[in-house]
Amino acid sequence: MHLSILDTLVILLYIVATIVIGLWISRKASRSLKNYFLGGNQLPWYLLGLSNASGMFDISGSMLMVSWLFIYGLKSIYIPWLWPVFNQIFLMVFLSVWLRRSGVMTGAEWIKFRFGNNLGAELAHIIVVAFALLNVIGFLAYGFIGIGKFAAIFLPWQLAADSHTNEIFYGLIITAITTFYVVKGGMFSVVFTEVLQFIVMTIACIAVGIIAMVKVSPATLEQLLPTGWMSPGINWQLGLDWSNTLASANERIISDGWSLFSVFVMLMLFKGVLQSLAGPAPNYDMQRVLSAKSPIEAAKMSGFVNVVLIFPRYMLIAGLTVLAVAFFMDELRAMGSGVDFEAILPFVLKNFVPAGLLGLLIAGLLAAFMSTFAATTNAAPAYVVNDIYKRYVQPDAPQKLLVKLSYVVSVVFVCIGTAIGLFIPSLNELVLWIVGALYGGYTASNMLKWYWWRFNGVGYFCGMLAGILTAIPLMFLDLSPLNAFPLLFLICLVCAISGSLLSKPDDLDTLKHFYLTTRPWGFWRPILIACQADNPEIKQNTQFSRDLFNVFVGILWQTSLTAAPIFMVVKHWPGFFAAVIIVAVCSVILKFSWLKRLKNYPQDTCSPENTSSPPVNDTLAVK
């Protein structure tokens, strides 16, 4: 593809700016591990929220969501529940507060906070590090696949005669640039460059949405789209028939296995609620929560992500889809049964965006890749260096050595993820395995750890090990990870509960310290009674009903935020105004039921004066 001089200059200027920021910030980040991984807990919640939103705005995910909206219409607003996107609501309402109170640096370090220092805790620590690193490798491969496809179409230089080799070369180059700035700058670099990236992407998203609204009329869409495409209603059957316009779309629906749409949505909701109750996986999302200044700021950050991310991102997704429906249909038909719906995004940008703005869009989508890749890469050394090397090899290692080791670990994991990405051609296949099988195996143990006092490190290890060992074969079987989730969850649940009941309970002081610090609701009565024996003023967390109410309102709010920009771009004004009204009503409810009550949420009552366990983060203090 030929780019104008202006487009090329915009792209080059952006890449140079990100590298300069990474180098400029690297000196501050390299002072200590806490600065490197958590930004020294000095970053305000709104910057962390923008950074987290930017990290979620990945190019591979955008390609997938464009293809989903194209095929499934407004019903596609539910498909991201596969991840599940509404885990941000659970975090916003209560889990960010619980998680941030721990004061730890990583998810694996949190395991010590929860289970103590016994053999079960050691096993739990090892298995969560293994899961976290497997998760990092999977997402690095996922990002590499997407950026290679994207860059080979848009960047003007032909690096190899073979198209697939050309994609690989571009993926390697952009991956190397991204790795350089995140390795040098750590969390400081990630956050500040992602704020820049978010600004660029937001401008690009709005521009694409406006172009689609100007170029495509509702009458054109009505003529080309199947009946029911504009409806977000959930029926027993999907009810979309593409036979008259694009028969291959029907084949994709059949291969996805989502024709019984109500069953699909119920499975996603069942899986999504359980996964959300389990809390964030040990990845970049958890690192943002742990990086917040305080538990309240962590909750605000998680809520802010929805506000700043959803509307502009879905303006882009809807704009690209609308332009593809109007102008790309002939090319898609020509592909026959081998149609590549992930090609919609690059085709539309290539053909409908004017010079100058195209450079900004390419820079924005490069930013999307770089931000996600950077955030994922930053998680790997946190586990290897802090949770393996510092814990088992050299506990008294100097800070500068640990930071240098973090550089090496980041590079190694990027190489591993990239190597795996070379052999996986399909984004859809990989993401479904990650969110369905790998996260499915994570759910049971990580749900029980918050809500049941008798759950111990041995049970955690058994449940997680069963999940990983069951998830890996699903990558090679012709079985939908979503359909396999109920059985996968049941196997892990049985293993986790059995492992706990067949081993001794965790140390009482450890459980009391966790309960007093975190203040969770759930099955904690024996520990509450033990705490009240020391301090009768300690009260039970009675927020369960209010938290679940806020979660319900929050999911409705988030889903309406998703639908509103799609309705706006397709100019379906009744749907748009209905979505806006729902967003407004839910916002008012959440303001009074959640935001204003944050400061009154059951407080951390743990301190050196009222518990026999020392604060778990004493070892993190930077001397």
C-alpha cells in the first residue's frame, strides 16, 4: 500500500515519541522494583484508568469485534462477555477495593497474603506463577498475530516476496520497538505512553465513526443487512439469515456454534459471572489495580475504564463495519467459503480514510497493539523476578540487579510469545482458547479464595493444576471451550474443595489478617468470631446485597454504553436514545448506590496493634 508523505511522517513521529518517553522515564522506573512494576503507587486513578483502557484497546481484539458486529449485528454486544468484559463492573463495585488493600506487588505475592507460608501456600504460589506466565505467553502470541496482519497491509515497504513472511517480518520489527520502550520504562513508561496512545486512538475512532455516518445511509444498510441485524434482543435462535447477500456468513455462524443464541448467552453469563467473582487474572489489569494509590482510587480506576473506553472504541468498530457492509461485500463474496472477516478492518482503512488522517489512524492502531503488548510484557518479569528469583534464589538481591533481570525476562517472554504466534494463524481460535479454556480452569480456585475461609493453599493448587491440565488438551480438540466450561469448572471445583478438606486449614493468624485487611463478604463466620474475640467492635461485611445490585445495574449500564455508539453510527435513532436514557438512569443510580458510598465501604481494620500477623508488604519497602 502506498502511503502519502504526511501519513508516513505521522507514523514515524508517533513511534519516535513513544521511544523518547520510554527513555525519559526509564531512570525513575529503574530506582526500585516497586517503581518498575507499580509506578511507586504514585500514579493517579484517572491516568491508570486511561492506561488500562488503552491496554484493552488492542488491534487483534478490534479485528475480532469488527467481524463479530458484521456477522451478528447488534447481538454482538453480548459476545465480549466471553472475556468477560463485565469483570470491570465487579472490580469497580467491590473487588478492586478488596484486592488493593493487600498492598502486594503481584498476584502471586497475593497468594502468600491469603494462604501464609506453609507447604500449601508454596504450592499455590508456584501454580499461580505458572498460570500467569502461560497467560502472558498466550496474549503475546495473540498480539503478534494481529500486528503482523495489520502492518503488512498498511506499511509501504515490502520486506519479503511471500505475504505471510512479510507479516512475520513486520510483526518482529514492531514487537522489537515495543519491547524496547516497555523494558526500559516499566510501569511508568507503560502508563505515560498509553495515555498518549489513548488520545491518538480516541481521535481516530471518532473520525472513522463520522466518516461512516457521512458515507453510508440507513437505506443502504437496510437493503444489504439481514432482518434482525439491528435488534439487540435475545431470542432462542439467532434469527439472522445472510443467504441473500453473503452466504459465507451463515457458514461462519454454524462453525462458531452460536446459532442457539439464548443458550450461548446463558453460557457466557454463567461463565462470566463466575470468572468475574474470581477477580482479575494475574495480568496487566491486576497490575493497574495494585498500582493505585488507595483502595478507593483502585475502584474509581476500574469504573473510569468503562467511561473512557467503550464509546470511542465502538464508534470505530461500528464505523468500520458499516463501511464494509456498504463497500466490501463484493470482495467478501469473492473469497467464497474461505472468507477472512478479519480483513474488514484493514480494507476499510485502506480505502476510505483520507491522507493525514490515515497516518493518525495507523499510528493509533499501532498504539493499540503497543499498549496491549507493553502491558502484557510488563506482567512477566513481575512474576519471574519478584516471585521466583527474589523469593527462592537471592532474597537480598540489590534493586538494580532485579531491575536488570526484569529487562532480560521481558525480552525472553516476548521471544517465546512471538515464536508461538508464528504457528497460530487464527485470532479467533486463540482468543477462544484463552478466555474459554485457560481462564475456565482458573475460575473455581480463584472464586473460592475470596469467599470461603476453609479454602486453603493445597485446595488452590489442586484446582488450578486440574484447570491447566484440562485446558491444554482443549487447544487440540474439536470442542468449543465455552461448551466445555461447565464440565471444566465442575472438575476444578471438585479438585479444589477436595484438596482443601483433605488437608489442614490454614493458620488462624493468617486467616484473621486476611479477613481484617480485605473485609470480604462470604462464608467467613468462624474467622469473624475469632477476630471479635480480640476486638468486639469488628463488624461483618453486610454489603453483599448492595454489591450484587450495583453489579446488575453496572452490567446494564456497560451494555447500554456499548450499544449506544453502534446505534448512532448506523443512525438508528430510537435505539440510540433508548440506550442513552438507560445509561443516564444507571449512572444516577450508581452515583448514589456505589460512588458516594465508597468511602463508607467496610474498612480495613487490620493494623500492627490489633493483629498478631505483621503487614505482608513489609518486605516490599524500598530502603
